[in-house]
Amino acid sequence: MKKSLIITILLITSAFSASYFFYQRYFTIPDFNINKLELVDLNQKTFQVNSKNKKPIVVHFWGTWCGPCRSEMPDIQKIYDIYKDKIDFVLISDERSIEQLPFYIEKYQFNLPFYHSIKPMKFYDVYSIPVTYIYDHKGVLVYSNLNPLRFEEWDIQIKKLLPQ
């Protein structure tokens, strides 16, 4: 009796521990330091995000192979077209190689600021995409999201950053 009770307790504890680990890794958004980003642009030139440039910054992790990412990209393009002079956008692709990006961009006629990470996404604690981080003009994280965003939600979050 004691042995089965101990085994049951151990199994329940293990299940809760595994669930918590899974939840923390895939369903929560960690604090994110944009100054840690190691990126290259489409010409494979190093790009450094400047969180002290006096403009809000949108950092968005995505991938061409990710269905939800692809579905939100037209809305991101609309938001970019409206706010590109007031907000810096950094869209980081989770591709195995940067060579895949130009084909995708050309096919859908996007003119967004796309980048590729030199480091794997897990280096930034990004384990699922899409992930969005929005920083105010002082470089302070003010919004994060682990789900695809529609135009309306993008618009609401960005308008909060801009002077009225």
C-alpha cells in the first residue's frame, strides 16, 4: 500500500513538473533583451538593433514555413506601410538559411525589413513562433505576444506608443 502511494505521488509530481516545464518553454514569453540580437540583413551584412534610437521598435520572430506567421504577414505589411516612419520594425526569420527569404518576399511582394538571426532562436529563448515584442522609445518592453496578430491588434498596440 505504501509503495503504491509513493509511486502515485511521484508520478503526479513528475507530471506536474513536466507540464510546468512545457508551459514555461512554449506558452510564456520570457523577458527579452533586444541588444542580444545577432542579425544579418538580406545581403548578409551584420545588423545591430539600436534600442536607444528614440523610436519605438517592433521585434517579430516568424518563419516562412509557419502557417500562422504567413497568415499575419499581409497585416504586418499594412501596419508597416502606415507606421514605418514612426516605428522601427525588425522581422526575424526562423529559416535554416537566409537564401530562402528572397523567394518568399518576391512571391508575395513584401517590402518589410526582414532579417535572419546568426544564432538559433533558442539562444533568445524563442521556442515557438510567431512571437512579437514591442518596445517604447526608451527601449522598454511594453508588449509581448505569442500568437498571430491581426491588423486591429497591431494598430491598437502601436497607437499606444505614439504621441497623441
